[in-house]
Amino acid sequence: MYWIHPQTYKVHYLAYSYKVNGGGLRFREAFNDREINGVVFQDYINFEPLSDTASLEHLDKAFLTERLKKLSDIHLENILVTINK
């Protein structure tokens, strides 16, 4: 799921479920938007729900009510965008 700003069209948040290693849910908050050769990149703060009963559709509410635990920061570094002509 994506939460996209209605004026800038940039992703502010995203959430997903995964099945490997026991599965779970993740919620990410975007920051540090930058454009390199016309492609927008963002870094993220990665969260998981405090409750095993959380649902993907309600992770935004869990974020707003501080029911997510910060797991990590995701920083994209040394980005290179090559344009083939």
C-alpha cells in the first residue's frame, strides 16, 4: 500500500506484508527525497507493528498512534543513474 501526497505525488509512506522467515508486516516512512537524472529516490524509516494482530490496512493508524516499533533506517547511497541514448 502507498500513501501519496495529493499535490506533489511523492510517496510519503508505504506498507507491505511478506511471507519469508515467518512473515510479517512493515511500514516505511519516506524522507530525504532527491532527484538524480530525472529519477526520484527516497530514504526510509522502517517500522513493524507492536501487535501480532495488526492488519496491513490499518498500519497508518498504528503509525499515528505510536503502535509501531522502529527497526532501522534505510539510506540509499552512491546512487548512479545512467541514461542510454
